[in-house]
Amino acid sequence: MATIQTGTAPQGMTEGPGFERRRSRRRRLQKPSEVRLHGLGDELGWHCAGALLNVSNDGIACRIANKDAGALCIGQTIQAVFGLGSSRTFELTARITNTTPAGTAGHRVLGLEFVEDAKSKAAQAALREAIAGTDEPTEP
């Protein structure tokens, strides 16, 4: 878990043991899984594949090549397609919330937050069920 620095807790929350900056717990995947990302709107032709690092009810983290990440910006909305264990494939709209250098040369890690819309409501509900039923380890 990341170290919380003084003054970083949201207003009304207390830092220290048990402080969690995320809205929901993440599932780190023991078995590698692929995520496919696709552009929306004006970026319909853009697509890439990457490694799914973790998944939560609210979003995913994935590692993609720098050449693919160069076409993206924080706040951009894209389509993410991925599987979780042996369960079905999920196709969800997500917004890029952050991008950081990966520990692997030539790659970046993207933080994606799922966008709640009518189209993906059923897929998000199914994802919550799949996460709750998986035996993958949970990260704080």
C-alpha cells in the first residue's frame, strides 16, 4: 500500500491505519490477462492491447506501450474490453484518470475509472458479481 503523506486525506477523513483512498478494493490478478482499449468518438480508429494489472468495481489499471499511450490524455473516454478469470468478457466505457511510467521500460500504467451509463450498467453489475466470486487476492 502506498504511504500516505500528511495533508493528503480527503476532508473529513482521518489518515493512518485503515485509511483507504480508493472507493473500493482492487483485485490483483494472479494469471495474466489482456485488456483491449478502443477509442471513442473522433478516435474510433485508435486501439491497442495491454496487460490488465488489477480490477475493482470502479475501474482497472493496465500497462500499455509508450507508443500507444502517447495518443491518450487524462480525462479521455475510451472502451476497455477484458476478461476476469474464466468468467465472461467485459466491455466497459472508462475515463483515463492517471498515467504513470511502468516498471517495464517502454511502457506506462493507465488508471481507468468506469463511466456509469445506461449501456454499461448490466456489465458493471456482472463485473461486481465476478469480482466478489473470484479467489484472486485483494489489495487495499
